Amino acid sequence: RRPRRGAVASRQAVSAQWPRAWGAPAASALIRCRPEDFLVSEELGFELSGEGEHVFLYLQKRNLNSMELLQRLAALSGVPERDIGVSGLKDRNAVTRQWFSIGLAGREEPDWRALESGGDVQVLQQGRHSRKLRRGVHRGNRFRLVLRGLAGDRADLEQRLQRVQAQGAPNYFGEQRFGRGGATLEQARRWATGGGRRLTRAKRGLFLSALRSFLFNAQLAARVAAGNWNTVCDGDVCILQGTRSLFSCGQVDAQLRARAASGDIHPGLPLWGRGESPASPERAGQQREAVAEHRALSECLEREGLQLAWRPARLLADDFCWQFCDDGALQLDFALGAGSYATALLAEIVHYDQGSVAAIQQDTRQGM
């Protein structure tokens, strides 16, 4: 029995089988063998005003996802979930540090240390601010990842580490965006092609995000296959590194190529939606062609009213460094801008899978 096209698309989106910048890695590793192997620290990027009705908390959580922690904040404070702000959603199987805002609006402030009673949350900082924390406003995230059970070609691994350090990686959306085993993407595809039944606001947002991310990855895959994901081409939309500023480049000259080579600008690709593209007609046509087989999905995004936006095709990791540990593990330290995925970077370095301590104990004989 042949699988449905949508199911194939879902698996492709989450199985790290999008084209890789330098071909398939020759080494493999396990990630998240324990939560401490995946440490993420959110960097806010602006100073709190010190006054206002919004309490900002910088919380560390272990084996807990962001929405579960948000629900605990709502229960403790009596504040509706809609009045609690979060900039980025962080994974469960990790140790993550992130900011939340709680709009007290005249309510008595609770003792936030009560959050620590379960042992899986720590209150690291708190302050006051005049405005709610909005989605996606943080500057970026700093990562410390530990890869265990390394096997394969050590020379290829070290060459890829050097390449990622110097050249970055394709800015794919990570598999987390598509749900466990691609389930969210598959459900979203059925919804998009089945008449678009009414959904809760949260579910609708989740589905639209998965569809949009999938179409972006499809366009980026075409650029990676063509070998021009990390340089600007005639008619591209260019995005300034570390900002949301963009411009149409028209005819590419030596200066623009030099700026792209230095990491000052990146080619941009559309996050699908309504609106006129600032890319040249030829470039916009190539982008439409890259998602032509998923026309029902792109039409759904337009029908649902999403506006055209842009995302860099390349991610650059700041302060990227690595070390091989005495126990044979590989530790990576780096920072990424908001919206970029550590797993997209990892996929250029190794074939990775979710691990466990037991798996490591069984696998030590296969190490490098």
C-alpha cells in the first residue's frame, strides 16, 4: 500500500532529510541523552524599566515545556493565561532558561518561590516592566549541547564543525515545528485540504505555523540543491544579519557578493502569505515553483489571511566553539538569533537521534 503524499511530506519535514549544504554527514551521535545535554538560555535583548504592572520572571525549567510552566504561573498568580507573555517556546526534554511576563493589573503579587516546590523550576531573576512580553521579541538563544555515542568519520566531523563555524548553515525550521513524528504537519495538511473546519485559536495558529514552515523549508531545499543558499542572486530579497531589515537587491554586484560572503546580509525567502513580493518577477516565480506541488497549502495560508513575511535562508552561529570531552562526548557552545533552530545546525554536522543514558552505556564500544 502506497503512503499518502501528505504523510510522506510530513516525514520528510521532520526526519532531517532536507538537502544538506555539504551532503550527508559521515558521523552520527545521540542528543538529549539527559536534559542537561541540551541547555538553552534565552537572551532578552532589552532592559526592564523597573516599574509597571507586568512582572518579568527569568525561569529555569527541566523536563517541562513552556506552556505547562505558563499554566503553573496562571494557577499561582490567578492571572488568565492570555495575560501571561512568553517570547519563545522551549522544548520539554532539556534544561531551558526563559522569560515570562505576568500582568498583575492590581492583583497582589504571589511568592514566586512557590514555583520551585516541585524541583523542576528555579526562579533566576525577576523585575518589572511597563509592557507585556510579546512572542518573538527576544534577541536570541545561547546553547550548550552535548552529543554522545559518537560514531563514524572523525575527520569529516571536524571538517563540518569548521565549515559551520565559518559559513553557518541553511536556516531550516527544525522538526519540533512539525510535531512529534510530523503529526502536527499531517493534521494541518488534512485541515488545509479538507475544507478548513473551525478550530480553536491555538490549534489554528499551530497548524498555520506548521504549514508555513514546511513551505519555507521546501523553498530553502531548492536553494540548497542549487548551491546558492548562502549567497545573493539577482532579484533576491536581502536581509541584514541580526535584524529584520530587508531590501531588494536587483542586479547583484561585487559589493553585494562581498557583503553576503562576510555574513553582513543573507538571501531571504518568503514565509508564505498575502501581499506583493519585493523579489524580482523571475525570483518570485522560482519561489512559487518550489512549492507548486503544495499549492493547496499555500492557498490555505493566503485564504486564512496570513501576510507575506521574510526569513533568512542562512543562519550564522555566534561564538561557535566545540570540545571533545574525556568521556568521548562532543560539547558545542553557540548562540543563534530568535527563530533559528539548533537542530538545523546539528543536521549539517552529524546524523543525530534522540538518546538515553542506557543507549550510551550500550554504545560505548562503537565510539570514535
